[in-house]
Amino acid sequence: MMTSTLWPVDPVTYFALTLCSGYAILSRMLSMKGRPRGFRYPPEDRFFRLVDFRPGGCWLWKGYLHLGYGRFNDGQRIVRAHRWAYENLVGQIPDAMQVDHLCRCRACVNPDHMELVTQKENIMRGISPASRQYATRTHCLHGHLLDGVYHRGNQRVRYCKTCNRENARRQRRRLRELRETVSVE
Ligand SMILES: [Zn+2]
Ligand SMILES: [Zn+2]
């Protein structure tokens, strides 16, 4: 009789209830583990919420864009939205292949508008004939062989070593002349 005034339920039930709610909280915490805050919905739900299905057939990305391409946080990392769509709706993208937009719209994430191509093919398919010319040229404007290569991001940029050297020399000469005129005065 005394226990009922101190405990609304008897100690055994109380202990069991505490254990149950503790277990519920713990299991919830564990299921949320590894998922960033606010990502309670599976990635495919969040992905299609960010897609604007256009009458023309393009699926325009309404989320964050980088250089015209959509970016998507799949819960683990930030990925390119069109690649996510291709990998989840069509299949794996081999390392050597790139995804090319046949509709020429970078923000489109419709895998029907994409095709896997090699990097070289992708450059050749560039929109303007000028970029095609740029990719295939072998000599610089002054007729030297394009023998230098440097990397900018994942791009391979070719340049003429001869012209580069001459430009550097010219720059140095200009600086020297400038210094001389200053010292004379
Ligand atoms: Zn498209
Ligand atoms: Zn040159």
C-alpha cells in the first residue's frame, strides 16, 4: 500500500518501461547514426524533390548548381546530380568514361539524355567548332609544336613551351629595363 503512493506504477513495471523507452531512444539514435542532420528521408526521395520535369523531356535540377551541373548530397557525400541519376537509374559509370549530355543542358539529370563517352570523345563533341579545333590543334599561333601540358582541376591544358619561354624572357627584360630607368633617375 505504501509503494502505490510513492510510485504511480509498481517498481517492476516502472523499470521495464524505462528500459523500453531507453531502448527506443537508443535504437533511434543508432538508425540516425551516419546520416547528417535533417536527412530523414531516403536520398531517392530528396533527389526527385529537387527535379523539375520539363515538358521538353529534360529533368532540370532545382538544387545547388556548380558550373551549370547539379550537386546533390546523397547523405554520405556531395556528388554530381546527373551522375547520381545515371548510377542509380541506369548503372555503374566506369572510371575511364564520362557522362555526356546529349541535350547539351548541364543541369539536366534525365539519364535518357546522357551517354557514356571517353574523355576525348567528350571534348570532340564540344558545342562549338572552335573548341573542336582547339582540342585537335597541334601547333600554337606562332607555328611551334604544342609540347607543354599542365593540369587545371581535372582538365589537361596544353601550351607552347617555346612561346612560354619567350614570354618569360620578355617579361624579365622589361623588368630589368624598368629597374635601370628607375636607378638612373
Ligand atoms: Zn535533357
Ligand atoms: Zn609557340
